[in-house]
Amino acid sequence: MEISVIKYKGELRTEAEHLASGKTIITDAPTDNHGKGEAFSPTDLMSTSLGACAVTIMGIAANNHGFPLGEVEIRIGKYMASNPRRVEKITVQFHIPDQGYDEKQKKILETAALNCPVAKSLHPDLVQELSFVYH
């Protein structure tokens, strides 16, 4: 099933269109790899997708168990390796507003995040460090 169309715009930039919505995103090569760094790089998007997927699955789990998730802020870190150039580690820090969660609810949220489809699709050599801050 086709989901997007990507056009190379030159100067190491792409434009991707989401076919169902018509929304577009731009990518640029990062400055440390010959690019302008004026938009997400493809590896930035991959890293960011881990956090977006995890919080989406947390929201589904919260809904299924009848408690609110609230407005979560997620901070993503991406660490590159060389030889071969690849993402070596992604850090995902969830800042979760205190909704009075008990330990069971926290476990539901954290288990959901750790088992999102993106997390399960990434190569096992890629280090995924997820942390949860409730405040």
C-alpha cells in the first residue's frame, strides 16, 4: 500500500507528501554530512518517529485502561556512529504530567512505549534508551 511520494528537490533536500492527507515534510542532509541542516534529516525523522510512535501507543493503552494520558512532552536525542555511518543510539525522555498514576498505570504506559511498532522494527544493535519523568 503506497503511503507517500518523495521528490528530490536538489541540494540534498527532499519533499515527502503523505498521500492520504496531502501534508508534506521537508528533509535536509545534516550539516555534518554535506547538508544545510535546515530541516529534519532522514535519521532525525527515524529517531523522532520512535518517540511519536511510543507516545501514540501510550495514548492507546491509557484509553483502553480508562485513564488520561495528558499532554506529554518527549525529548529525543540521536547519536551517530561512523564506519558505517548510522544511528548508534536514540534517547527518548518522556515528561509526563502527574495525573495521579498508580504503579500499575505507570507500568502500562511504560510497557506500551517500549513495545511500539517502531521500537520493534529498529535493528537490535541500535540502542534505545527510554526514560520516564512524572511531574
